[in-house]
Amino acid sequence: MDVIDKLASIFKDFPGIGERQARRFVYFLMSRTPAYATNLSELVLELKKEVAQCHECFRFFIRKKAVTSSSELCEICADAGTDPATLLVVEKDSDLESVKKSRTYHGKYFILGGLVPIVEKTTKQRIRIEELKKKISREKKSGLEEIILAFSISPQGDHTDTYVREELESLVKSLGIKVSSLGKGLSTGTELEYSDNDTLRNALKNRQ
Amino acid sequence: MDVIDKLASIFKDFPGIGERQARRFVYFLMSRTPAYATNLSELVLELKKEVAQCHECFRFFIRKKAVTSSSELCEICADAGTDPATLLVVEKDSDLESVKKSRTYHGKYFILGGLVPIVEKTTKQRIRIEELKKKISREKKSGLEEIILAFSISPQGDHTDTYVREELESLVKSLGIKVSSLGKGLSTGTELEYSDNDTLRNALKNRQ
Amino acid sequence: MDVIDKLASIFKDFPGIGERQARRFVYFLMSRTPAYATNLSELVLELKKEVAQCHECFRFFIRKKAVTSSSELCEICADAGTDPATLLVVEKDSDLESVKKSRTYHGKYFILGGLVPIVEKTTKQRIRIEELKKKISREKKSGLEEIILAFSISPQGDHTDTYVREELESLVKSLGIKVSSLGKGLSTGTELEYSDNDTLRNALKNRQ
Amino acid sequence: MDVIDKLASIFKDFPGIGERQARRFVYFLMSRTPAYATNLSELVLELKKEVAQCHECFRFFIRKKAVTSSSELCEICADAGTDPATLLVVEKDSDLESVKKSRTYHGKYFILGGLVPIVEKTTKQRIRIEELKKKISREKKSGLEEIILAFSISPQGDHTDTYVREELESLVKSLGIKVSSLGKGLSTGTELEYSDNDTLRNALKNRQ
């Protein structure tokens, strides 16, 4: 394997990139100036140096330069203005970024780190269910009232919703915290005529 | 215009059919046997003869052979088992067929006959708002408790929802009938990461 | 099966139409005026009455009103201006219409009536190979010099090309008629980078 | 601009990547291990160090480790087995890789470095037309007999073909070298019915 193959095999890991496009990326880099490659190489190292994982929500974020490394809190968890009453549990970083960008939610977040496969033995090693329980216990003291489960509407998302609710059941009962899930129904652009049965059922059940 | 052009121009009216496919339909018919064409021609006439518009829900339906023509009621409106407590108001026949097929709703229907364009002067001539009011007054006596507005999630669908609610306001108030709309939120297959802001807002608002 | 099912099953035969769209066609017809249905029904019968199959090229065409039924010749075969030196052999009517519309060819046509499946025992019953041989013998007297095989570039199209060449071999040799096939190479919009190997090979071989 | 924005803006330059996917790439990198980032960073530098541009065909390639830096020849130009009789002129590196991979061509290559825009004053600064002329003069001594122009079938590709032919006209005449272009016609998967007029015209003209 020469350097072209090695780089192509890394780019193939990138989200949405196949073998062919991975190789085009390498040829693209070959045709750039040395300065371009150096810049990319250095930015990747800089990203690695500046990235930290928030020890509260498990989100990856860029450390503010001036801040000492001891405080590994992302800017949402560190923000005193964040509403402590709700905790939105999502699968992954890009879900959090998407909700944050929509400016429709102002509470806290927790990144579960994955969905629970429907047939799966070793679940606990893959998602942060124990970390979530500890987070809930801590947040209770800060005023947490409701946990909002926000997973994709798919068999695996539904399965994860059920799994997390069961795992949290006794804890939230003892703490008096509510658990909810994102509302299901018609989404923007949905035409009634082409809706699937589950969506119609949810839209009817959740009418208001 | 010869017969090919004339037929192509009719097929071009069919839902989802463009100029090119319309002509392919004609060439397809030309290559079929005479029996095939005769069969199609006769079925179209038969459809025309057997189709009726239900004078209760305004749906088009096929008359049962034995039934005298005086009773122009579709099988849903004629069915004593249909739940009289809810009336689902949809835009068009294919919306009704889709909900019916999903077996998620067991009440009555009303076909409005269109959506209300956002800039529109002559709305009343285009949708059956007066017929809807009369229908509601009649159905009240049969036990109607709730009107469910079921329009597509689009600017025009939302506008129609608002328009119909305003038009019905005093009537439903005086009759003590509730008006609801289909629930909005995440629909099947929606990924959180790619949801638009409106859908996220609705999914959060309608969490449960 | 009621009339809706029967009509839907006919529309499902139409090129490119599936079950769902076939039913939408029927609902569309149900919502049209009786005059619309009558018009469609009559045009289908008129098409059937006016359509004829050219006994020279086997194309379906619309008979000119004034012409007596004895002369079953399409307007291309009947046109004294059609170049008798070339005969373009195509699979089906829509191929002929497409070439005719392009105004790039001015000779005679022959519709083979299908392609030859790669594994097939009863080929002769399905394509007009015997009719083609008779046509060639007749056309020789009118000045035929070249037969152009014009099939799609696919395994079945290539197989048909080979099959027809073999079948015609001794006849065209004895008559001194040339057999050619449409040129292969890069087609409009082809980008070199995304070309398949066969196309590149043909483009290189047929460079000029 | 923080490091996330800076990296995203570099990834946005990558072929086929938009703003959204560029940011996903950055979030993807943030979630990888430090070793992953270091590996990527180092491979990009290694690529930059090992890449060279062939001074014969202008292709970018990876230098063989053992070779001294003085010999900047790619492995095709350095290969004594490469057929010296033909020179394939392509727009860009990925076109060359595609033809090479197809194993349908065994001669030499020349990368022009771009296409000639239809309205363009300063062409010579953008494509390597002078370098091509020098290359042809050199290759004549090695046995060059034919230059094959291999551009995409598009208005700009056709324009470049014409432009290069005009520029080379007197030179190739004096040297007795032939200029050809890739063959045009039906390409793999083309259906006759859906072919555009230019493709049909070329397929008829280039029949054989």
C-alpha cells in the first residue's frame, strides 16, 4: 500500500464517502500546492489538540484558548443561562448540533453515544446508560424536571427509546422526574396521501 | 390534430404524466389488440356510468349494482358501524383512500375539494366550506363531537387549516363541538440530524 | 373485481405505470366530468379503428381518412422521397418515432418486434426475422444497398445484433448488400472520467 | 474563525463536498482518536513530500522511494513498454487514471490541464498548449504517429477539441502526424428511444 492507498482508505471512513470519491480526494490533494497540504495537515493536528470531550454531556467541543485544561466543560454546559429543567438525550454530536442550530430548545443535552441495536447482548458497553443515570442524579440537584428522549423514528430509534425508559424507570420514579419523547406526527412537507400507516396513526393519536 | 395528438393530450392530464409519456401511452395502445382497446373504452364508460358522488362526504364512489339510484351514499357514510363522533376533513379523494387503507381511523369523512391558496379572493367557490357547515349541523344530531382537520403540512395546508377554523368558529362553539388538527412532529424515517426547524419545534412542543 | 380494479389493472399495463399510479388514474377519471370520460372512451375506439400496421415496415400508424383500406402503407413507406438505399432495423415503434423525430435519417425502416433474449429457444416466433429477409429481397429491387442494425447497447441488444447478422449472412452476401451497426463511442454528456471500459474501448477503436 | 470553521472551509474545496458535509467531516474527526488525526495529518504531509509532477505528461504521481529526485518521470512515461506511436491528450489527472484503469489504451498520455471555455481570451495561460507542441516535437523522434484528443462530449469539450486541432494544425502537418478524436456514438446502456439528436447523428455517421 503506497501513500495514495493509505490516504484513500482514511477518506473512505469519512461520513458518506465511498471508495471512488476517497481516491478523488487524494488526487485532488496531489494537485494542490504544498502550502495547501501543509495547512490541512496542521489544522488536523490543531483540531486534535484543541478538541475536548465535555465531561457533562459527552459532546466534543473546541477548548477556549485561555481556559485551563482542568475545566472540560462545553459552552452549553458551562452557560449559566441554559435551562436546567430539561435534559435532551440524543444519539450523536451531529443531532445535538442540529437541534442547537434550530434555536428551538434551550435546555441541557446528553449524548448517548449510539442507538441500541434490536438484537444486542453487550449494549451497556456501547451506549452511556450508566453515565446518563449519574448525570440525572447530579442534574436533579440543579432543578432537572424532565428528560426528553430524542431519537430518530426508526426501528432502532424506537427500540432505544424503550430501552432507555426501562433502564431509567426506577431512578426517575424515585427522583420524581418526568420522561418524554419527541412528538410523532406529520412533518414539514408530508402529504397525507403518501403518509405511511405509522405516521397516520401517530398524527391521529397526537391530534390537538 | 389527429387522434394520436388528441389522445396524448388527454393522457397528459393524468396525474404525474408528461408530454413524452402521454405519447408512449398512445403508441402502446396502437400496438395492443383491438379487444384490448375495446375493453379499455368500455371500462371507461362503465366507470362513468357507475360512479357517483356521495351527497354526504362528496367522495366519488362506485354504486352497488342492486341499489336504486336514489340513495347516493358511499359505503362509509352508509355503514352503521362508522363512528359518528369524529369527522375527518381532507383535501381530496386520494387522501381519504389513503387514510381508509391505513385502518387507523374509523369515523366519518368530508372532502373539502381543495386547499385555500394563500392569496385568494374567491375561495368559497372552490372549496366546500358551506357544505361542511351544513354537514356539521346534520352530524351534530348523530353524535358528532370532534372535527379533525387533516391537511398536508405545507404553507397552503396550514393556511387552509387556519381558514377553516375561522369559518367554523362560531358554529362549533354554539354546537359544543371540538376542532383538532393532525399531530405534527417526527414522521417515520425522520433523522433528527436532518430535520427542519419547524419539525423540531413541533416535535419538542408535542413531546409526550 | 369491480370496475375500479378492472381499470386499474389495465392502466398497470401502460409503460412505466405501477399499481399505485394505476389506481390514481382511476380516481382521477372518477372525478372528471362525464363528457371527459366519454371523450376518452371514444378516442380509444377511434384510435383502434384508424390504426393500421404497415405491411412493409410493420409500424403501427394512423390511416389517412380518404385512403381506401386496401393500401396499408405508412406514410414513410409510401413516400417516394424516402431513400431506398438504406434500411434501418429497430426493435420497436418508439425507437422508430425517436429516430424519425431527430431528422438525422432519411431512409427506410423495419420494426423487428423485439430483441432476442440471450437464452431463448423459440426466437423465430417472437421477432420478424423471416419477414425481414423477405423485405430485404423486395427492397433489393428498389435499390437497397445497406442494412443498418440499430439496437440498444445492452447484452440483449448486442446479442440481437449478432443473431440478425448471422441469420442474414448468406442472403446479403448473395444480394451484395452491406450490413452495418450504429457507431459506438462517447455519447452526449459522457464524461471521460466516468466512462465504463466498453465505452472507452469503443471510443478508442472508433476514433477518427 | 476557529479551527472547526477553518477545517470545514478546506473540506468544502474537496471535489463534490458542500458546506454541510464539510462540517460533518470536522465533527467526524473530532470524535476520532488522537492517533487517527495524527495518522491523517502525517499521511497528508507524506503525500505532499512524495508527490511529483511528471515533466513529460504533467501527471501528478508518487515518487518511488529509491529513485533520486532528479528523474521526475511517472511510471507510464518511464516504462519502455509504453507504445510511442500514440499520444492521448486528456483534460485532467482523473481522466488519465480512468483510461489507465480500463486497460484499453497502451500508449502515452498528455494532461492538458483544463478545457477551453467557449468565451475566453487568455486561454494559453490556462491550458498547456505550448507544452503540448514541444511534447509532440520530442515524441516525433520516438515514433509518434497519432495524437488522440479525448475530451468530454460537451460544448466545452467540443470547443477544446476544435481549438487544439487548430493550434496543432501546421505542426502536425509538417511532422506528418495524424490527429484523431475519440469516437462518438451510442454508449453502454444507451437506449435508442431516449437518445438525443446529436448522439443519433453520430451513431448513424459512425456506423460500421
